[in-house]
Amino acid sequence: QVQLVESGGGLVQAGGSLRLSCVASGYTFNMYSMGWFRQAPGEEREFVASISGSGAVTRYADSVKGRFTISRDNAKNTLHLQMNILKPEDTAVYYCGRRGQQSTKYDYWGQGTQVTVSS
């Protein structure tokens, strides 16, 4: 069965950095695009970044461009999100997701990891 498990969240001061990881299992990891999304309390889930199966193509939300880097290690079935120059508005639960083949829709999600940025 498909499983996605995020880790690496925590409490950090504004301007600091965190590195999130998402370990995938139950499918051929390099065949699927992956993405990071986040959800703050009372708000809808929003797109953060995505990466193609090979890692060649990446996309970022304007709000994180230049600060966050999405990457993947296909040999380890692991997705990463390096977050630098964190801001209080980055505070949210961060989720990794798998994009369905031949689709822009995400069909599996991890349990999420909390990122809290203090001012």
C-alpha cells in the first residue's frame, strides 16, 4: 500500500531553516511527480512546491520561491523540502503528496508535520 511519512518539522525562529523529509513506500517512487503542500489553521491547503519523477522539473509558489528548495532522492524513495529564511507566515502543517500519473491531481498524502516559525 502507498505510504508517505513526513518528518523534520519543529519550532524555529524567523530567519532560521528546517529540512523536511517524506519517505515513500508501496509504489515505484521515480514514476511519480511529488509535491509539498501546507495548511494553516482555518485555511485551505495550499501548494508549496512540486518536482517531476526524475527531478528535472520543479515548480514553486511565489511565496516561497528563492527560499525553499524541493528535491528528491529516488534511490532512497525520499522527498525533501529545504526551507530557508523562514517567516512566521510559513507556519503550517506541511504535507507531502503523490501526483497521480497522467494527472494534476494528488492521490495520496502523508500525515503531515508541523512547522512553527516564531517572530
